[in-house]
Amino acid sequence: MDVKCLGCYKITVVFSHAQMIVLCVGCSTVLCQATGRNARLKKGCSFRRKQH
């Protein structure tokens, strides 16, 4: 899925089953944290699912 950063509005690709913390490419803000199953997005992050 594509996740848009709140600080710099850059779009970063995040996998739904990410195993580690994902940071923004532009400003190093934490976009999502890993859980046991799916990645959990930070509050306020907007996202869109990829089309197959």
C-alpha cells in the first residue's frame, strides 16, 4: 500500500506484513510499526491499496 507522510507529504510503499518500523524517506517520521501480524499505521497517516 502507499502511505503518505503527514510532515512532508511524500508517498512511501509499505507492505502490509512489514516486520520492522517503516520510516518516511523524506523526513524520517515513523509511518508504521510492526505487530505480530499486520503493520499498524500511525494515527493520521493516509493510505491507498495497490491495484493488482
